[in-house]
Amino acid sequence: MHRGNLFENVPASLPQEHIETLLSGGGPVRVERIVSRGHASREGEWYDQEEVEWVVLLRGAAALEFEGQDQATEMRPGDWLEIPAHCRHRVTSTAVAEDTVWLAVFCGPPQ
């Protein structure tokens, strides 16, 4: 059995997003905690994943851009999204003054 707290044990310095796999049974499902602190995708960089991603914002704030959409999708605590496989997206901003904590569930082809 494993136990933890989604808001604890965050590194003091975050030069890049902190990604921690919380559950991965070797099958098609993986759960990650992602902590951002003012991070965003590099200009022109897009995520294009083979898996479906379900993500919920637990703390902080963020904005995501989806290819083909005119404006960013703003997220605040409690907001969640299901991102289909190969739906190109990027993080345009996350809160600077506080940690943005995400919980992401990936499902699709086995890793």
C-alpha cells in the first residue's frame, strides 16, 4: 500500500514542472501528479499524445490552448478536461504566485 498527500513534498525550486507517477500498473492506465509554478509550454511546442488524458486542476490556475481554437481554455480549481488522443494542446500559462497542482489520468495503449 502507498500513501501520500497531493499538496505536500513539492520541491522548493521548480526549474521545470514536477511530474510524479502515482499509479502505473504496467497496463493502459497511469495517474500522475503535476506541479507547475509559472510554467508554460515553449512557443510552438504542442503535446500530441497517443493516450486519452483526463486532467483536473486541484490548486492554482492555468490556461490551455488547443489547436484550431481561437482562445485559450482557462482552468481554475475543480475544473477538469478530457483530452482525446492526438488532440494537440499546450499550456499557455500557470499561476506564478502559487503552485498549480494537476491530477492527470492517462489511458490508452499500454506503455
